[in-house]
Amino acid sequence: MTAVQVSLGGRDSAHRAEEAEETVKELRAALASVGITLPSLRLDPASLARETPCPLVELGGCSVDVAARLAAALRARPAAEAR
């Protein structure tokens, strides 16, 4: 008898998780470049544990000061760059 391996998107799921991790790293670096740190920034573990993962990024809580600096950094970008 031959065993049949059924894939439920395992390779695709792993690729999604890797892309999501890379996106979190890029976001963390972009925030750091304007002096902002979101200590709770991470991937939501529950969103990765699903049979078909759909990664969600948790931005976490931050102080009012950090939120104000984040808003200022976003406003400082020219509209053409934001698209």
C-alpha cells in the first residue's frame, strides 16, 4: 500500500508566514528610522495557527506621545510617497 501525502497549502502557508515576518521587520525598521518603537509589534500567533494561516500584524498599545509622533511622521510624508 502506498501512502499519499495530502498538502493543505503547507508550503504556501509557510511562505505567507515568512512574508508576514519580513513585513513586520520592515515596519519595525521604518518606524525606527523616524524614532518610533512599538514594543508590542508582532504577528498574531492565533492568526498563524489556523489550518490556512491568514497572518495578522498586532501593532499593540503605545503611549499618547508615541501615537502623536507616529501621526506626525505619517503627516510629514508627501502625499505622492504615501501611495
